[in-house]
Amino acid sequence: MTKFLAIPLGYVLKALYGLLGNYGLTIIIFTVIIRLIILPLYAAQMRSSQQMMEVQPKIKEIQTMYAGNPEKMNEAMQDLYEKHKIHPAMGCLPLLIQLPIIWGLFGLLNNPLKYIGEDSTMVMAVHQSFLWVKDLCQPDQMYLLPIIAGLATYISMRFTMAISANPQAMSGGAGASMKAMRYFMPIMIGWMALTLPSGVSIYWIVSYIFQIFQIRITRWHDARRKEREAIKQRESRKLKQTHKRKKQTTV
């Protein structure tokens, strides 16, 4: 699967390099393009996760109410999902579509000449210097990129968990696991970046920074949506009260 996707991605990367002439900048632009392509899938995944979080208290009520009747519990859960227009599978489906693309891109940047071709131009390109990194096919000897990659991962995961999960509302074990993952993933990414090509570190950094901005925008959009819904509810209540007073006056 990695080879199947890495080869066409390699053609795109090579074409971008032909336009930009700088391999480090090419990786940055290429990563942004890929993130924009999978943006609708990620947005759908986040919306589904947030919807599940919002109805979590009602799900717990149903589970408590029908603890001894699985059939009734399933019916009540289906009714809840239909009422709130929630599709539980939408939380996993976009992720399953994204993963092959992400792994294909990772495989390409980890071993670019394998998928791009070993012509002299590209051999020179992938070994170019960028910023303080002398060779983008080698790990960052100053360790700055691994540190930045780990920090970007941590911030991204913190924002993601804030918008898609509610550890306080979950059982102690699940909440503890999520908190542990928030620290484990950045450490793992930073550790891997110590030995992988610097081009992979740049990809991780740009990808997670893009994700951070996307989450911020999503949270802002959701806050505006909830504000509009609250205004509509207040206006609806006022309208009902006005009609009620008119009826009382008429009587």
C-alpha cells in the first residue's frame, strides 16, 4: 500500500521541486497541499467525535437505564443517534481513508530516491541543505527539528483531545490512557525524528502545525454555531411568551 501511493506522490513532489528548486521548501508546500486534500475527511472525523462527546451524558443515561436489557439499549441508542443526526462510523471512516495517504507520504519522505528515481538532479535535491540542516536526507545533528516535532505533536494532541473527547466524563482508566497518550506520542515522534531524515521531521512539524490551526478554526466555528443556536432558542422562547401574553390578553 505504501508503494502504491508513494510512487504517484513522488511524481507530485518531483514536479513541485522543479517549480521551487528547493527541497526543504518543496516538502513544506507539498505537506500543506496533502493536508488541504484530506481536510474534508479530517473535518468530518472531528465533527463526528465532537457530536459523540456532546451526547456522552445521554449515552451514559441510556446505558444505566437499560443495563439489563441490551436490546432496549441498542434501540434507545439508535433513536439518540437519529435524533442528533450522528453516524458513529463517521468517526473511523475518514481516519481509515487518511491513514494510507499519510503512510504513503511518510514512506516517500523517508526514502525519496526509492520512489522518485535516482537521477542526478533528484539525488542532489534530497541532499540539499535547509535552514541549519546540512543534509535533508540525514537526521538533524542539532536536534532542533526532533524537539520542535515533539512540541508540535504535544500541542496538536492536546487541542485534539480537548475538542474530541472529555476525559473527565469518562471512566478513570480511559481518561488516564488518553492523558498517557498525550505525552507518549510526542516523545515517540521526537525519538523517531532523531534517527529519520530531516525531511520527515519537517513533514511532521508542518503537518501538526497545520492541524493545530485547523483545530483552532474548528473550535471558533463551533463556538459561533452554538452562539447562533443559543440566540435562536432565546428568540423562540421570547416569541412563545409573547404569543402566550397575547392569548391571555384576548381572553
